[in-house]
Amino acid sequence: MGSTPLAGKSAFSCVARSLSDAQNRLAGDPVDLAYLARFTLGNPALEREVLQLFAEQIPFYLRALREARARKAWREAAHSIKGSATAVGAWRLARFAEMAERVDVEGDVAILEGHREDAVAAVAMAAEEACRFVGRVLADG
């Protein structure tokens, strides 16, 4: 019995810490370069290659998202954006893409209330921000 409150506090602390980490990730630079360095094992050439590939591919995925009318195409485009963003540490973009994945583009409510357009606008804004940041990083390196 004595361990139950402690277990509750521990679980709460883990959740609070996780939420705090997520918020910090979303509040920082458009691309988490420290994460990218860990992901690429500190290889600067690989970091540049990954960033270049990200910047080249995001416009294609974004176009696919904008043009998607069917649920499957929409989710595939949003999922591709989320995966690419996660690979480089573009947490805001990944979060918006994850939310976009959940939009039912074929649903009446989503169509009537403009959820599809709102999702595209949010993802596009975060993608543009991340790509501008990547452009600056690549120009500096």
C-alpha cells in the first residue's frame, strides 16, 4: 500500500517530463540539429545529405497532400511528411503532419468546416519554416 502513492507520483512525473520534452521540442528551432547529429552519428557529410534530401522531397510530399482527395492518398502523403520530418528532427512539421493524418478528408464535417484546407495550411507553413531553416544551415556549412 505504501508504494502506491509513490508509483502514482512516478507515473505522473514521467508523463509531465514527457509533455515538457515534447513542448520544448516544438518550441525550438524548426529542425533539431542536436537530434540530427545523434541520428547521423555525428557525421557532418551525412547530416548535410539528409538535410538536402529532406528539403528536396518535402515539396513533392506537400503537393501530394494538397492534391489528395481520397483518404488513402491523404494519409500516405501526411505520413511521408511526418516520417521525413521526424528523420531530421523537424518536430513542429512532424506534429502537424501527424494531426493531418487524422483528418477524414472524405468526411462531410471535414469538408464543410474546411479541416482539410486548415491541415494543408498548417503543414505547409511548418514545411516552409523547416526548409528555410535547412537552407540557412546548408548555406552556412
